[in-house]
Amino acid sequence: MIIRIDDYFDLDKIIDSGQTFRARKIDDNLYRFISLRNVLYISKDSSDSNSYNLSCSKNEWSNYWYSYFDLDRNYKDIIPEEDFTKKCYDYSKGIRILRQEPFEMLISFIISQRKSIPAIRTSIELICTSFGTPIHTSQGEDLYLFPTVNEFTPNNSNALSDCKLGYRLPYIEDAITIIANNPHFLDDGYNMSDEELLEHLMKVKGVGIKVANCVALFAYNRLSLAPVDTWINKIIDTKYNGISPFERYGDNAGIIQQYMFYYAITHKDEF
């Protein structure tokens, strides 16, 4: 199946933007995304730079992946207000805020604390191979889905301790326990205000404001929220005299944050 995307859409930047840890570039022109029980292989079509070949059906694209890539929003409408933001925008455009599954994002961003992106990916893959359901994909790959909370619970502690989680292990265990005991915990967040959602997520041990903002942005599509990590703090200090620029971008703050984050991690010498 071939689809056309006329808005900014760059698969390399999306995969390397720090919001998804299981997406992969398989070869020069083949990318793989996994979400819930869905696996998508996508490549650029040689006939048109805005057209893409998909491994999924039209129905799956329309009902799942279209929303996953936030394609009902026109990112070309975003107008940077000052020079550094414009610099980040011009460099990073093509990144989209993915609408990912809340449980996977909660576990992933608890793991992300004080870890590099490659180390985060390693821990998450160990979790998937230890607990997740094995699948054989249309491209002949043998993969594991991200485990559901019920797949964790029978024997978590011993197997989890082998997943290179370090001090984060009790935080992961607390998240699993909370959600196993309250299956609606994460779904309830869809009906909350941004402030309520952040407070709700921070009930989980080890979830502070930065992790809560990441989960809210990348799972609940709360685009007015801009997570502040070490790199964003450096940008605020060096480019904005210590004053956060995100309020001026309103409902696009999370997108601008991703543009700045991607710029920072690819231009580390500037900071």
C-alpha cells in the first residue's frame, strides 16, 4: 500500500528524537515501528519524495498509524518566534509527536532517568524478550511485543533484575503493582486536565515532573507540555537567559521542545 504525506515527516529524525525506543531503521530505506500488537514497516517510495510504502492494510493505517504519527495536525502551521527557535525548527522539522501506548511510555521513561538512549533501548529490549509475546512479522523478523501489565506480574522480580534497571527496579515494580491493582489507572488520564494528569502520574514511585511530562506528551498527546531535562535546561540557560520560552508556544510547546531537544543532542558542542 502507498500513501502520501504532504506535511513534514522525517523517519530518521522521528526514530532518533528520544521519544520512542523500539523503532528501528532496518536498512537504508526501511523503518520499523512497534506499538501495542501492531508492527509497521514503512519506506519511501522511489516515485515521489512525499509517498511511502506501508506493510499494513488501509484500514490499519487509517485506524491506528495515522493517529500514531499525529497526521491530523499540520506541523507546517507552526511559526517560530525568535532566532534560536527558528534554527531548531529548520534543523529538526520532520519530527512528529507520536501517540504511543501509556503503559509502555510510563515504564520506558522511568527507565530513561540518567540513562543514554542506547542504554534505554537495551533495557527495554531485555524487558520485551523476558516478558513480551513473541511474534513473527511480515518481513520475517522474530520480535517481542512490549509486555502488558499482566505479562509482568507472575514472576517479575527475578527476571526484572536482569534487565539492567539499577535503582529504577523498585520504581518499575511499583508502577506494575499500581496498574495491576487498578487497571483503569492509565486510561483515566485521558479525561484529566494537564495538571491533573501530571499529578496522577506522579503517584507512581520514581515519577517526577520530567518523567510525568514525557508520558503526558508522548502517550496522551498533551502538546502544551514541554519536558525539561538536562539538555533543555542547558538551552534555557544559554539561549534564553534562564527563562523558559515554551509558554509563548501554547499548544505547540511540546513540539518546539522536541525540536530543541533533537537539535541539542546533535549539536552537543554548542552547550
